[in-house]
Amino acid sequence: MSKIVATSVIRGAKQIFKEAETFLNKAIKEKGPEQKISFPETAFYLPMANALLGVKVETLKEALPILEHAKSLLPLDPSEKVWLPYLGDALNAGMSTLFCEEIIMALRYLYAQEPQKDCIGFFSDTIMRSLGIQLVDGRMAGFAAILGAAPDNKIAVEIVRGFQQRNILVFVGSSSNGRSIIDQLIEENVQMGWDNYIVPYGRDTLSGIYPLNWAIRSALTFGGIKPGQAEKCLLYTKERVFAFGLTLGPLDDLKYATGAGAINMGFPIIADTDIPEIKPSGITTYEALVKELDYKKIVQRCIEVRGVKVKVASVAIPVAYAAAFEGERVRKEQLHVEFGGKASAAFEFLSTNKENEVEDGKVEIIGPDVDALPAGAKSLPLAIIVDVYGRKMQRDFEPILERQVHRFVNYAMGLMHVGQRDMNWIRISKDAFAKGFRLKHIGVILHAMLHQEYSAIVDKIQVKLYTKAEDVDKLLGAAKKVFDERDSRIAGMTDESIDTYYSCLLCQSFAPNHVCVVTPERLGLCGAYSWLDAKASFEITPTGPNQPIPKGATLDAKLGQWENVNEFVRQKSNKSIDKVSMYSLMDSPQSSCGCFECILAIIPEVNGVMIVHRDFSGMTPCGMSFTTLAGSVGGGVQTPGFLGVGKLYIISKKFISAEGGLKRLVWMPKELKELLGDKLKKRCEEIGEPDLLERIADETVATTTDELSAYLEKVKHPVASLEPLM
Amino acid sequence: MSKIEEKSIDLATQEALQKAQDENIKTTWDRLDCQQPQCGFGQLGSCCTVCNMGPCRIDPFGEGAQVGVCGANVDTIAARNLARKVAVGASAHSDHGRDVAHTLALLAQEGEHKHASGTHTHNYTIVDTEKFHKLAKEFGINPENKSKEEIAKELSKKLLEEFGKQEGELAFCQRAPQKRQQLWRKLGLTPRGIDREVVELLHTTTMGVDNDYKNILNTAMRCALSDGWGGSMIATEVQDIILGSPQPIRGKVNLGVLKENYVNIVVHGHEPVLSEMAVKAANDPELVKLAKSYGAEGINLVGICCTANEVLMRHGVPVAGNFLQQELAIVTGAVEVMLVDVQCIMPALHEVSNCFHTKLITTSSKARFPGVMHIDFTIDNAYETAKAIIKAGVENFPNRDKQRVSIPKHEMDLVAGFTKEVVFNILGGQYRSTYQPLNDAIVSGRLRGLAGVVGCNNPKQTHDLFHTVLVKELIKNDVLVLQTGCSAIACAKQGLLIPEAAKLYAGKGLQEICEAVGIPPVLHLGACVDNSRILTAASHVIAQGGLGEDLSDIPAAGCAPEWMSEKAITIGLYFVASGVYTIFGASPFAVLGSKNLTNYLTNEIEGVVGGCFAFSDDPLEMARLMIAHIDKKRQALKLKPAMY
């Protein structure tokens, strides 16, 4: 920390403290000390204060001690001569700033001043959890928080695209000289939002706390760190959250102070102006504060300074290609051509072929290409037929590889892909077409990416693209037969029919003690890994996160406990978990990393369990919303009565079978019912309760235990006949 | 040495020396001249006065006697002479530690007494509660739900037991890295009880006991370790607890801190327990008023030697000078009282003070002068004693001969107050307190390594020259320098202990670190008893990771370039026994008469304990040797070379 920087930081921290103090006093005066304050959809109160101080601020009055603590962290300004050490002081001032900014933002919510126009505002817990899996599997390499504005719109777009191409999520906000990068991107029609990896947080520097109090929650959610374990939380973000700050335009005291807060979390700051650098490392992994005046190099410099491990796919197509473009939409006005959806017949199909019938890298177009559309036409039929060959390829892997078509096609900038099999829908934008994107490039993408990610099982790949209606119809008939075969094969697969399960330790980079055990009838809690996925992943990377677990002697068939599974979990959970039941909610249930799709929770009053999925933000009968519930489940600890699960587990025969299975389920959100639809209905029929679905309450009939209890009685829910849970 | 410029590089010292010469006052330099030529046998360590069959001396040219009357050869004689000095040095620091631990014990009793009578008769309390509780836990005492008196009672008992323990290991040895502890155990070097090691060492050196110079050295190392990881460490820890743990603080240094219109009180010696009270008493409104009534503007308390370092570290009290300036402070004619405690107090002070109105006042029953005013200091009369002494100074002010007052105008700013605990916070703040930036700096090569430059002054060398030339050369080569004692004062006077010094003197890598943290390139860790802070800081470096598993792995070296005291030998030996390469300047130890012992100390012993001695009388050569050693350690750790 140079003295100039330290002085600015301390000055800025004092200014921010003053603002927080004034604002809080005003709020107390106007609304009273008991007035509630909170951020939307979080179980972590004021997250920075909760994580670092272990306090739960719910009212204005309760924010006062935080402010007092922030004040105690404010040091004297460094003297002009014979100064005393200022690095620790400046870091303390940075911490003070984090606490104060958070208070200011919470107060702004109270006064309905947040979120700002076009901005996301506070990042909810749900967002954090849903991004969890992308973080650990490398799709999201890191996070850039941009503060300020680029010298011109073109540079702003170039920088943001540079990060996107490297799969770095970009938070944009703050301003310099009255201009914000948010408006620069809006003016350039850049699509923003979580799906696009570009997230506007707010136009002032204080709102820069949003990415930071989002990052700190990951330590609690995934790291299993208890609120109040400040140093552990900060070391967690340093070591596991690859975030950094990029300031565009002149740095003022507020940015310096916020930056010092970020440095405490291990996040370095890169500036585009001539500032004094702080090269020594230790608080951050590499340099703490550096400058890069060349905009061509600035993205690369950021990556180096934070040590972000970027995996960039090299695909020879005329548009940018990265996971960050996965969520981009191609809207009607941008549309050049589309396939499938409501526009035409289309499907995609991947199958294994004989070695001599697959010519690696061959891409054939049978029918007109997208530059030869009939006049006025905006769509074509399309069959994407992928033939693969590999010595280690298995029939079971075909659907897994086929499912990747969605992701791989979406990664191309200007392309949109929705659905799978014969339910797909692909759009190519005018921009992509203008840059030279043609149908063959879909083949190029699939060839390159299947090789890149599945080279361990696939040796040769060829792609045929049919665009004539008669070809597509003919091929679809054959494909459908295979789709049905695949479905019935998977449906017949049970935990008893195989002798090896798979582990998933992917999330241990975030949740060091968490172990997922994936069985045919219980997929990973993130919903992303089925038993087959895990098996394929093991074939691809034998030393990777998915390891086979020969289940060994059965210890308890009802609970779902096996000797080797227990031993494996014990070892890999760093001896923190001794035994795990695959089919029980109450007795040694599995732990959770934090990226679960749904949470199961016991409702003792009705002797049943409820389930709530991540996207449901309302209240549930157990008195907690998803986010609050989630706070008690993650971090690799076993919590009997609470369990993180994947959505599809609900329709498994092994769904908490130790506690009576589906009959135990008394409440679930309407949306989740609809999502599982026919499959859930079928499952109800199988257990001899064809109208169970209607008897399971949802938010339209019950959001409290009393309401729930009354409803269950009214509809005669079968839970009444089950033995007591506790 | 005749020219004043050859006696000291320090301008204030030169001016004061000139005044002494002009007024025909003899100083240490004059007495050194009178001693020439000094005894050659003494210098070589080949003279034995152990028994009454002697004195014996061994002919260095191999022509005359090669063994003493008893048959002891020069290896045995030199080793025994060295060992006895080690025992004395260890005794000095450890006895200091005992007194401080005893103060803690009295504090506990006082507490009980207070509870009974409701009165309060002494002035010490627990100042650093956090450290107090931490230390209690280290000794297996749970501080929960206990009064501070109860904890102090248990803790002081445990601490005092460290002195009298007969078996087991000194508790603080556990602060060393595991690997070092194992090595000590393997070699039988782990000290058992502080007093036991001193006594045993003295026993082995008496007539007809240990004749194996290597074995004598082993016993001496165990004794030295009982000082560094025992007595000294207890002194430092308990002083921090009852007087306050230092924090980075500004101060001023050199004779210029004496003020012409003030009552000047100089505290001198090593034990800060009384001088702490003197600092308070000097601000006593009653005394200040009295001083003003005598025409003074106020009371100016300053320090000399390590008592100065102690009150500087805790209160920013100005430092008038280091060891060789003690007489010169009086020579300014502006000192009303010089209050002395123990260690490094020249007997000559009595005579010099007699040349002026200055009152020399002794305060320790262990350190008295015939004919000198003695006010016995005990902890239950601490403040009153201090007040009486300051009052004597104030009342002496009218006796000052203003015609004879000449205070050199030289003074320099400095920043002190760096401890092993402070490092955590200055590097990482409250939330990320850590040594990581320091380790990272060494690993990355921004810092080449660490050096401890410590020790005394010695008139045989140009005063302060060795300290400053060596330290400047080290920081120029990106070595961060840690200092204690008179060495720190020497460098402070030359402006090396201000943060601005980094830009002027440090290499680019060290500059970057200093700029990042806001520290001087040379860090002042306290008095010579606080060399224990260097040991624990080094252990933290190892614990932080990335720089090996043992203290001897760290790219670091030590040096006492102008040493004179037996304490310095003990310190040197506990550093070597802890794995540190250590250079001694001035003249080497009195061991050169024994080639075997010299070779063992400077060469063979490195293979045993990982550290060894080197002797040099050229500060630039010292720097070269230290840097070469640091680079050797960097290579062994497979670190990149220094960055710049």
C-alpha cells in the first residue's frame, strides 16, 4: 500500500462511515429503532456483518453496534513525515468500509432507493446457489467487478466481451466523471443479466458491496464456515473465489476504500490509470493493486493478477465462443434463421458407429445452407446427426454426449439453443450470419468440443446436417425409436441392479467436507449429475471427482447404507462424516455442498416433509423461505430433518423410502408440481395413490403449519397413516 | 586512536568528545588508550585462572608450554573461558527475567492483599490482558472465570518454576519449530531449568571436570538456549504484560534530545520496571510545578542503552544515546540525574558525574557504587522511589552550571515498536493478521532475506560505524534488518529507522515492501533482552509456511558488529544453537588460541546445529558473508534469486 493509496483509503473509509452514520440516524429518527431492515431473498441478514461478526441484523437498532465496530476500525491518517505502518490500518479502513456500505445499501432498500434503474441490486442467495455448479466445473472461471466507465463505449464493450470470452462473469457498475459502464453497455445494446455473464449492480461505488457481500456468502454456503469466523471466511474468498476489481477512469477515495475492503477478501484491484502500485503479495495471492494502461492487455493482466485459470475452447468459427454466451438470447428482430421450436421440424441425435464409418472431422450439409434460404423464409428443417466412435465409448454414454449439443451450440455468440432431442429450437442471429456463420460451423463446434471434453471416450466424430424436410422426417422416425429404448433402459436401472455407485467430489473445491454419492435412483443434489453422467465422467477422467464406489456389504437396506460407501464418505469428508444413508432424511442423511436444486424439510406438526425448489421465493409452511432453509443445510454437514436434493429424486422409487417415500410429502410449490408433471403423476399411481398429487398442499392452500394441518386433514392425506417421524 | 572522527562517526558524539577533551574529562576512549597493548593471552583465550596452581598460559607459537599445570590444553582452556562468559551472559538476562516474573508474583499477592484491606500500595497491573491470557494458556492455565490476580499467581508460579526446574523442558522451547525441537532433543540441547543450566555449565568448567571442548560447547549451548528461549523470553513476555506491549511509535534519538531549559533526567541500564514509573513521575504535575518553580520549563526524561529502548518502545521516550554515549550525556553538563539500574553501567560514570552537578543514583541492590547515592527500588515503593529520584533531579537543577552546558544539536527521528505480535497486524490488519506478506516477499525474492543486527558498542572500533555501514549494505541488497539494543540506536541516529530511509538506502525490492507496508527498512524490536522477539518472529515465519521447516532453513543471518558484553556471546550462541549463521565483529571471541575450538565454532558446528559463527572486522565483508549465506539458504529452498 503506498502512502498515497493508504491515505485515500482511510479518507474514503471515514467519508463512507460518516454517510452510514448519518443515514442510519436519520432512519432511526424517521422510522424508529425497531424498524426492520433486510436485503431481499437472503438468509444471511446483512451478509458481511453476518459472516464476519456472526451477528444477525434485522432492525435498525441492531445495525448500531456494526457501525460502532466500523468506527473502531478507522485509523488516523498517515502523517506526512515519519509515518507509522499504514498497510494494516488501510486494510482495517477497508473492512470498516465493507460494513458501512452494507448498512447504507440496506437502508436504501428500506427507502426503496435500490435496486437502481436497469440494475440487479442485491444478489439473492438463489443466484449464488444456482451459480455454484458452474463455478466448480470451470464453466465460470472467475468474477470481474468493473467500477467506472471506459474512455469510450467501444472499449467498454471490448473489455466486457474479453471477459465473456474467457468465461469470466462481469459485474458492472459505479461511475467515473459522471458516466457508468452500465450506460455504455446499454447504449451499445449489449445484453445483460445473469445468463449473459454481465450483471449491472449499481451506478455508484457504494453499490460495489453487492458483489462483495455475495462473495462472502459463498464461504458460509459452500465452505461450511460458521458466521463469525471472520478470518476463515476471508481466506476462503481469497483461496476459492476468483474475483478481482477493475477500475476504469480516475480512482477516488471511495473506490480506494472499497478496493481496500476487496483486498481484505483476497481480491486484487487493476486500474487503467497511473496509480501507485502495490506489488507485494500475501493478503492477495499475487499483486494487490496494479495498473495497466493498455486496453488491449487489460483483460489478460486481470487474469494474471488474480491467477484465474481460464479454459478457453479453441473453436474455428467466425464468432466468439465461450460459456459466457450460453445464456444469450436471439430475439425476433435479430433473427436470421431458426430451426425447430414452432418454426420447423428439427432434432438432434448422437449415436455410436463403426470405426470405418466415421470420418473424424467430416461435416456434411445435405440440403440448403442458411445463406440459401428461400426468399422471405426465416426457418429450415434440421436434423443434426452426430456419429461417434471410440474404443471406450459405451451405449450408455450416448445420451450424455447428445445432451451436450445444447451447451456447445449455445456457447457461440449469436446462437441460441433450447431443449434437446426432437424438442430442440435453434436460432442464428443476423450478426452471426453477417460474420460468416454457416450451418457447417455447428458441425465444427460439435466436433471440436466433443473432442475437447470427451477425448477419453471418443476418438472420432462426424456430423451430418440435413435441411430437407423429407430427410428430417425419415431420420426422426429412426431416432425416436432409439430415444424410447434409452428411456426404458434408464427406467429399468435400479440401485439393486448394479454393484457400483459413483462419488461426486466436484464441489470440494468449494465445500471441502462434502461428498455426494450418486446412485442410479438418486442423482446428485445439484441435478446435474446422474449415475450415468458420473460413470462417464469417471471414464473420461479416471482420477477426477467422480470415483467408483463398489458398494460392498449392505449394512441397512432400508436406510440405504453400505459398508464401502460409509468408508468412502468417511475418508473423503476428511473424517467429518462417519455414515450416510442414501434413502433417509432422518438418520444420517447426506450432507450438502450448497448447490442443491431443492430442500426437503421435516414438518413435525404434521408428521410429514415438505420440499421447496430454488426458484420459489415465497414462504413455506416450515416458517422459512428457501434461502433461510438453505442456510442450515449447506457446507458439508449432516442435518437430520433437512436434506438438499435434485428435483428428479422426487420421482425416484428411493425418494426418502426409509421414511415412507412420496406418501410422506405434504407440501411442495405449485411450480415444482407442474415442472415434474406427468412423471410425478405416474409415480403417484405406481404407489397406489393416484390422487396424491392433489392432496399434497402447495402455496395456494397453505403457507403455515396450521393451514397445512387443516388442509391435510381435509383431503385425507396418507401421511396420517404413517408411523411417527420422530 | 587520536582523532575524534576516528572514534565515532556520530556528530553528536564527536562534539561531546571534543568538550570532554577540552575540559580534560577522561572517557572510555582515553582509558582504552591507557590499556594498550592489551593482553595477548587474554585476547587468544589461552590464559587460565581457574585454579590456584595457575595462572597458566599457553604459548601461541608452540615453543613454550602447551598445557597448564593441571595438563589442560589450549582447547580446554579456551572452551572453558568461553563457557564461563556464556554462563555470565545467560545469568544477566535470566536474572532480569526472574525479577520481572517476581514482579508479576508480587502483583498477585498485592491483589490478594488489596482484596483484604482495600488499599493499593503498588503501581503495577496487567496492561496487556490478551497477551496475559495467551501466556497463561501456554502454561496450561485456563484464564476463564478467574481474576487477574488468580491468573497472575498461577502464571508467575509457573514462570518462576522455569528457573528452578530440574527435569523436563523449558516451556518456551515449544515455540520453536517441531524440527528444531527434535534436533535439540536428539543432541541433548533442550534446556531443563534456567538456573540448572547455568550452574551445570559453571560446574563443568571448574578444575578437572570437562576436558572435551565440544562437550563443553554443548553444555554452553544448552545454557545459552535457557537464556534465549527461557530467561530473556520470560523477561520480554512479562514486561509486555505488566508494562504494555509495544506498538509502532515515533521517537527521537541522540544527545540533542537533552533540553537546555528543562530538568534532564537520564534513565540508563536494562530493567524497565522502575523507569516505567520514572516516565510517569516525570509527568507528575506536582514535580512539573516544582521544576517550573526552579526556572525550568519542565522535566525531560530521556534514556541511554536498553532501558532507553524499553521506554522508547512503550512510550516513545527520547533516546539520548547508546552504550558509548553514557558518559557523554553527562559531559553535556545538562543532566540533573542519571538513574541507573543494572548492566552496562560503566564504573566510570561516578567520576564523570563528579565533574558536573549531575547526581548519579543507583537503584538496584545488585549494582552499587561506593560513594554513590543509592535509593533502593522495590516494587511496592516503585512510584515513590521514582518520584523521589525525579525530585532529586528537579532540586538539582539550580546547581547546573549554565556556562558549562553544551548540548550537541543533533537529533534524529525514528520509528520503533515492532514486535512479533505487531507484525501480524501491520501486515494484515485486524481481520487478516498474518505473516504471509513477509513470507511471500522472501519467496518471491523481493526480499533477499532477513538479518538481525544487534549488540553493543566497543571503543576498539569507530563508534556506530560498523552498525551503520553493515546495515546500509544489507538494506541496499534487499535484506530486511531487525535490530535491538545499542545497534538499533546506532542506526537510528543515522536516520535508518525512519520510513523515508527506504527510498534513500534500500534496494528496489525492499523499497517496494517498505512502501507497501509503511515501515522503515530497519525495524527496531527493543532491548537486547528482546532478542527473544527475533526467535519467536522467526518461528512464526516457519509456521506461516513456504520457507522450510526449521529456523536454519530461513534465508537469514545475524551479526553483532560492535559487541563487547558477555551477554552478546550468550545471545550469539543461542542464535547459533537455534540454527542461525552469526557474525561477530570487533575482535573475535577469545578463542583463536585454540585452532580446534575456532574451527568447531566457525565450521564444524554448522553440521551439528545448522548455524555457525564467523568473525570479521570489516563491515562490508560482514555484509558480503551474510548475503552469501542468505543466498545459499535461498538456493537450498529452491527459491528464485533476489528479484532485483
